[in-house]
Amino acid sequence: MLVYFVVFCVVGFIVGVVFKDLKLALAAMVVISVCWAFVYGPWALATFIELVLGYAVAKVITREISK
């Protein structure tokens, strides 16, 4: 399960770097989570949280770089 944590945090980070608009990024994360729900059911909630964590890290890092 640790592998999935790392994978989805990295995917969330990539979403944060690629999508500048919060609504578009949130929509992408929801779509990824819903697709994951078809595979692993309720673990999609954990997936969404991991995606948001990766997204938040990307936003913090990009703010630090742009200063």
C-alpha cells in the first residue's frame, strides 16, 4: 500500500504542476479517484486524499520557486 501512496502523491504533484486552475485540477483528481473506485472501491477516498496531498506539495514548491 505504501507504493500506491507514493504513486498517487506523485500523480497529484504532476496534476499540480500541469493544471494551474484549481477547478480543473480538482476535476482531474475526482476523475482519477472515480476511475480508481471501479478497481479498488472505497480505497478511492484514500486515493483522492493522496492526490490532494501531492497537489498541495506542488503548489507550495511552485510558490517558493516563484518568489
